[in-house]
Amino acid sequence: MPAAVPLPVAPGDWFNFRDLGEGITLITEPHVIPLLRCNIWHVRGRGLDLMVDTGLGVSSLHAASRHLFGQRIAALATHVHLDHVGGHHEFAECWCHRLEADALSKADPNGTLADFDLNEVNIAVPGYDTGGPALTALPTPDYELSAWEIKQATVTRRLDEGDAIDLGNRHFEVLHLPGHSPGSIGLWEAKSGTLFSGDAIYDGPLIDDLHHSDRAAYARTMERLLALPVSVVHAGHDPSFGRERLRELVRGYLDGLDAPDRAA
């Protein structure tokens, strides 16, 4: 087997910031492969800011995004897979669904799926190119891919269906959206029709065959999403989209399921 080609050092900053207006900033890691390139959402509030997911944890999100913070910020995990919680340990307030809180607080690879190092991604997913390094460039010249790990985070709030999240000027409701993982959640702002969906739905190949995925639960989640009066979905991966695209994605997923998988 030929020797691996050394990765270059990323030019400029590790994170990319895009202001979407209305207090929402999209943060991405452009040098992470698409499968693991999570959308990180900063939501500015009058009394509290939210960091919805925190990426892979290769470089310090907290340090890079400090200019966005108000007086108080909480890091919320839509679910605790490795590409969404890598930076959670950096935040004093750390929230996730109660079913996945222990996995995050213990950095349990059974729950986070972080049972490999970044030299070789061992998750095979149709529609994604995997099998090589998780990065296309390094954050610093001396960065060691093999030293990466998901760190334990202190969970300060265990969320559940129907919980209210009050940012002062914005009000979200927690939606439990299981299927991709047991404790997947979304954040629903009824006033604006805005949904932060995590990996429950995004405009790409959906993953429902992990060891803790549940296709019947995923089908119920999809039916629930179909009923929401959505204006915009800010998802865990890929571009944001509106109601019509949401309907197309939901119908496409449900049409692809066998009857037993759709059973309640």
C-alpha cells in the first residue's frame, strides 16, 4: 500500500462564518470531509445565545467565535454524534436530549460513534466518499490526526419534548425527532416558522442504518415534520431549504421505506 500523502496546512482560519441575518450565523469547517462537515448555527438572543452543534472539535470553536457571543451562551446538541459535539466541552452551559446526555458526558464512543481516529474514517455511508482521512487540510502544522478525540462535556440541561428555550427575544420549542439517533432533537420557532433540524432531515443522503437508528421512529418523525408550517429549515448538513423542499425530502424518504419500516 502506498504511503499516505501528507495533508497541507489550511490557509487562513479553520472556520468559515456566514451571516444569514436575523441574528443567525452559519459556521462551517471547510476542510472537513462532507460526511462529517456539520453546520454549526449561532443564534443571537437578547438574554441568551445558542450555539446549535459545535462541529468536529479539531480546532477551538469557542475561541474562534467569541466575537459573536452576547453575555451568555449555551451549546446545544441536536444529537451527540462526533461531528456535532466536538466543541461542546469548551462551553460552560451544555445541553442535549436526556436520552443522549450520558453518552456526551462520558464521551462514550457507542453513542458518539467516535471509535476511530481522523486518519481513517470507518463509517460507510452511501452517497459519501469515506475510507480516507476525515480532513483535507490540517489546522496547524503540528496537528496529529491520531490524537483527536471527543472530550467529555458536562451536560447542564437535559432536554425533552416540549421544553421551552427562551433567548429573550426568540422562543424555541424542543421537538424530539428520533430515528437517526434516539435523542435527536429539533428547535422550532413557531413565530417565524424556523426549524433547526439537526440530522433529522437535511438536503442530502439521510442515514438511518446506524446501530441505534430506528426506521419506524424515523418514519413517524418524517410525518411530524410534514405537518409543521415551516418557512425555513436550517439543517445539520448541506444548504438550508424551505417548505416545498422539505415536503420533497420527506416524501422521498417515506416512499423509499418498506412497509415494516413504516409500522408504528
